[in-house]
Amino acid sequence: MPHADWVGFQWLESVRCDASLTPLARLLAHELALSVWASETGQRNPDPEALARCLGVSGKMIRRALAELCRARHVRCAGGKIGVPW
């Protein structure tokens, strides 16, 4: 397994085991990881509205889940961009 994939897997495992997160925040983390792994460019700043459509929830719910992931320091959120730490 390439190093970046292993680091991403460890990140996802830490999010999955974080009991302070809501189920939607954990699901969103999985979607973020999959979008990074599936992207040829390693895109780490997916559109929140696209994430909402993909997960079948509102954009407001995605923004709340992203805020949760930011507060827990699992992702970086700045200037409307989403960053995962690998």
C-alpha cells in the first residue's frame, strides 16, 4: 500500500473511532476519503453541495458535519476549502 494511502487509512480509522462525532460526520469523512482516493489529481477540496447530493442530505447538514470535523481537527476548513491531512 503506498504511503499516502496508508496515512489516509489511518486518518479514516481515527475519524471512524471518534465517538464525539455524529454518524453524518463519520459518513462524510468516508466520502471525503473516497473522493481523494478516486481522484486522479488527489483533489481534496470537493464541493459541499456535491457532497450533499451524493449523500442525500442538505447542504446545511454537510456544512454542520464539516464544522464538526473541523472542531475535532480531522479536517482543515479555510476560505471555503476542505483539506484532509494527507
